[in-house]
Amino acid sequence: MFTKTQTWKGSWSLIATIGSLIAIVSFIYLYSFPLSPSSLAFFSARQVQDSCNPINGSTGGTHPQPILNLDTRFPADSHKAVVYRGAPWKSEIGRWLSGCDSIAELVSIVETIGGKACKSDCSGQGICNQELGECRCFHGFLGEGCTEKLEMKCNRTGTPEFPYGSWIVSICPTYCDTTRAMCFCGEGTKYPNRPVAETCGFQVNKPSEPGGAKWTDWAKADLDNILTTNSSKPGWCNVDPKEAYANTVKFKEECDCKYDGISGRFCEIPVLSVCINQCSGRGGCRGGFCQCKDGWYGPDCSIPSVFSSVQEWPQWLRPSTVDIPDNSHLTKALLGIKATVKKKRPLIYVYDLPPEFNSHLIEGRHFKFECVNRIYDNLNATVWTEQLYGSQMALLESMLASPYRTLNGDEADYFFVPVLDSCIITRADDAPHLSMEEHMGLRSSLTLDFYKKAYDHIVEQYPFWNRSSGRDHIWSFSWDEGACYAPKEIWNSMMLAHWGNTNSKHNHSTSAYWLDNWDAIPSSSRGNHPCYDPEKDLVLPAWKRPDPDSLRLKFWTRSLKDRKKLFYFNGNLGPAYEKGRPETTYSMGIRQKLAEEFGSTPDMKGKLGRQHADDVIVTPVRSDHYYKDLSSSVFCGVLPGDGWSGRMEDSVLHGCIPVVIQDGIFLPYENVLNYQSFAVRISEDEIPNLIKILRGFNETELEFMLENVKRIWQRFLYRDSILLEAERQKTTFGHVEDWAVEFLRLTEDDVFSTFIQVLHYKLHHDPWRQKVSYLKKEYGVPKDCLK
């Protein structure tokens, strides 16, 4: 006994070592294996459910928030929903938001304002990221100091069959500007700087059959219609706009002006290009790339450096306490200053990626409507587009201007990686700096490679990924099938998409458009993940053009008695109809099944649907009153196209009860909002019983759902981004556009507000964060070890 006691008394260091090993083993076990309900037994179920106590200090207070009996205070209704700020949420989420979201306290965040210099100040051909001291070079330039010039050809190498080469962008028969890969008239013409669009420069042949389309012969240039100086029919490069507008000369109709930053039939009017947040008023938009003023950087010039004026800092950095003298005393030797700002969580750090992932994709586009939510007319007034993919830019703009943004990655709750894949969707086959030759011709494979390169960049340049294996990172996927082809390296992260396919039924690529098919992507790149995981991901609404007429008429408020049609769906119904998509796989066959049963327009055989009814509209014929038709219907169909479509947004924005027919596929917010309160789900097998099911709802239930649609419709609008543009226009021109007047009257939570609320809830309820919080509390595990 004595010997043993003496041995233990002399080995306290060994005891400490063993204790440490036990703690480390416990940590490794917790971190290495998936959490199960039993593995979370060390958490009080009541605390997790009813507490406003923070994970990662989310309330920011010095004293913990009290345990609240949220179940009692915020009971669920008969549809299992708890309403928070007008929206019916799933009960556990709505209950926590109701009790805890509004009492989140301000926290003091120390923001570092960078001052690192870049080589040669980027030679005037780029913007210096003064956090990293790295140049972000303009399109056509590269290198550490943007001193190298990139030559981007308009044409590929010619062949006997195609002497001008196969088509890239301009497939140019005249002068190619290799810094932009754009075709211009060139010297010797009256208007040498006038662009030559691709079909303008080549012979266009008449349709081969009646009613067919014209076709372009890419082997034969049409120089006569470009360069001739004939006074009655001059070539495109010599047409005087005044004479053309006066109809005194004729010219080739295939010649047009489709480029951003110029307007008029002949590209004779310079207008604003589209840039992210229009450079925040702190720079000029250089064809899509922000050329920031001295002292500012970032993709929208919103990040101040030590050489900026504190008085001009953006709202998300004000008011702040700065612990340095006035910036007139700053020198270039100063690498950074500290500013303390009061903010509410969740805090989001937005990576300033190299421009190849965002600004270059906007700057280099050859059709101004591609991948953006707005363009500018001859008077520089905003013209909103119908581009469904414009939501990605709208979300990014809101995030960059948000009070939830932080430059302090150590304090950030989330990290957003701004890859604008929406521009790859629309530009992959016409961008000079993009090539699908190494990707089997698939845009899906090209996009996966883009995300993998972005991942490589942030892992190499920043410390934040490794602390969570990417669990606190957010990526946005605009593609028709969502994040199906996200590289395996980033799948731990949160994916924002418009397509929530869990692959529980449709477990392969569902796109009928072969460029987007991802089945051929090897698992060594993609992994074996689904397209969507409702436990961590979120489906966001698509972009819908702001329509002041719809707002003035308040279509979403129409009552049940004003909705005369029972069910409405207007869209492509597949190969059975004239001009229908020829692929049987289009819409996974769902639209075709609906048309077979309820088609209200004869197909090419003259047949209507088997159960055609007067108050049921299922038609491919484009309506001149589409919005009015939606608002005159009780139920509206939400069916896929080539993956997601914008039909859910159409339904909700016009007060129509959505009828979702797509098995195993989540719609916007469906994993957080209580869909039973405002929507109907019909399985694909139940399509023949659709009308019977819909007629089975009584008036009370219909009124209840219609009322909830009215309450949530603004959550399907990118109102915040729209009002940012309204403020920019007001600052520039001193007046408010009609669309802005209508949007300023809206006050309910929009897409971005909803997104922030979801992030705040996840911040408190994510099992990984709970695990980290527990380890830090029980074992004092240093932050740097939590990887």
C-alpha cells in the first residue's frame, strides 16, 4: 500500500497526462463520429429547445439569457405551425424565433481595416485587395502586378470547312479586340468602334421549310453587309444612325447591339454597365468590373482601407470607435487599424475572391441580359430583367451591404463564398476565357471545377475553412438542378439553391438539357452526395422582375370569391404539343402526365386531357394576362422544368395556393416554413386524383391557406436588393422611379430577412456548434484546436 501510494504521489504529471489524453480522446470521438440523439445526451433537451442561451455567444450579452418555456409561450396551431413575423414556421423554428430572435443583443466586434500594398499598385489595370496585398486584375490582364496582357481570341483556328474557325463568341470576320474577345468594325470604316455581333458578320440563310428559323452559315462571311459604302444600303459599319432612324437607308436586320454599357440600335449611346452594387458609389463600373477609387476595394468597392475617409465608411461599419488619429496622419507603413462596431449576430464574412469567380464573369459577357437582374436604358434608368438566375446577384448585393457583414473572420459565424455560377450557366459556351473542351462539353463539369478552384483558393489563402471543415461556409448554386455537382470537398457546407432534390426518388441527373447533365461526372470529383440535404441546406426563391402594376393592383390580396378558376398551369407541356420540348425526360415527365389528364388545349392530335374541366386550365399557350390569370385562380401548379422553375414564386406572389407536384424535392424554405399552412403537396402518382383532392378542401381551409399566402408573399421578393438600387438611383438622379415607390410601401420581411432569420436559428441549433461549445466549456479546448 505504501509503495503504491508513494508511486502515485510521485506521478502527478502522469495523472495530468492521462487526464489530458482522456479529454483529447473524448474530443476526437465527439468530433470524428456523426452525432446521434444519444451522443447529445450531455445537453439538456429542455435547454436546447427552450433556451435563448447562445451558441458561439450569439446573443452577445455578458449575462446568459434565461431559460424560457417556449412551448407554453408559443404553442403550435392546428397545422403544427408557430407564426413569427407573419410567417407560419415549423413549430420548433417559429417557437425559437418568437422567443429569442428579437432579443438578440448587440455585440462589440473589432473590425480590421487593411492597408497592405500591392505590387506596382496593380499597374492601373486592377484593384488591390488591401487585406491580402493581392491584385484583382481587370479582364485581359494578369500577373502579380497586373503587368501581363492576356490575349483572348475571337476565333478558334480555321479549317477548310470553317475558315474563320468554330464559334466562340464573336467569330469575327473583321477586327478582333483581343483584350475583350469582341469583334469591331475596325479601321477604314466610318464607325471603327461599333461592335459586330456574330450573326451580323456571316451570311444568314432563309428557312429550309415554311415557318422554320433562319440559319447562319458560319463558313461564309458577309462582308458586303458589313463594309460596303453603298448609299442606299450601307454596311453595318458605315450606317449613320440618324439616317437609319429616319428610315432613309436599309441595313441587315441581324446586326444589333446586345452589349452591356452601350445602347441604341447602333451601339452609339454609352450607358451604365452592370456591376455588383454599382460599385457602391465609390468607383466606376468598367464593363462589369468595379474600378474603385483610391482607398477602397472589394468586388463592389465597399471595403475601406486605411487610406479611406472614416466619414465615408459604409453603414455596416458605422458608428465605430477607431483607435488611431485622423486618416490624414496615416502612412503607407500602417498595415491596418482597428475599428470597434456594435452588431447583431449572425455575422457573415464575405470572401473577396479573385475576379475570375465573379467580376470577370459579369465584365466579359457578350449579351447584356445574361445572369444579371437589371440593365440600364438610354437615360441610365434601371430596367429590371426576367432573368430567373438574377437572384444570385441580388443576394450577394444584399449581403455585401448588410449590417450582418463583418471583416473579422475570427468573429464571423458564417463565411460566404461568392462564386457567380449563374453567369457560367448563361455564358459557358460563349465566354472566351471559359472552355468546356476538358469537361466533356458539360457546363456541369466546368462549374464543378470553378467551385473546386474557389475552395482551393480559400483553403490556401485563409485560415477559416479548417476550423470547421467548411461547416460554417455558405455556397450558392443557381443551376437548374441545384448543388448536384458540388465538388465533394465542399459538401460539408451549407448550399443555397433553387432546387432541393434529396435524390430519394429522382436519383440521377433529371435535366433534359445535355450540357447540364452530371451523371458522367466521376465520383472522384463529385463524390456521392445528393443534390440537397434539408438538414443543412436551404432553397431560396428565384428572381422575379419587380412589377409595379402587380403591386398597385395588389393581385396577392384577391379573395376566394374573386378566384373563379380552381387550378391553373401555363407552361411547356412537352412533345405532345406544338413547340413543346421534344425530350420525354423534360420535367421528369410530370408536366406531360398533368396534361394527359387535364389538358385544356388540344395537343397535336387534337385531344384534350382525359379529365378536362372548365375551371381547370392546363395549357402551353402563352397568356397575355399571365399575372391576372394566376390571381384569378385558387390553386396554381408548381411543377419542375429542367430542374427548378419559377412557378412557386409566380403562385405565391399572386396570392394563389401552390400545388407542388415533385416527389422528394424541396421548394423555397420548405425545410423551415410550415408548408401545410399555405400549400398542397400531391405525389406524382396521385396526379389523376388531383382535382378530386383539390375539390375536397372546404371553404374554411381555403380561406386559411389563402390568408397565409398573403402573409408570406414578400418573403419571395428580393426587396432589399431592389431598394438598394432605388437608393442608388435617387442619389444619382434625385428622384424615385415608379417601381421604387411601390416597393418602398412594402414593410414585411423579404428573401434576405428570411435568410438571416434561418441563419440565426441554425447558429443556435447546429449540432456541430453545440459540440464545439460543449468542448470549450467542459475542457477549455482552445479555438485553434477545434478543427
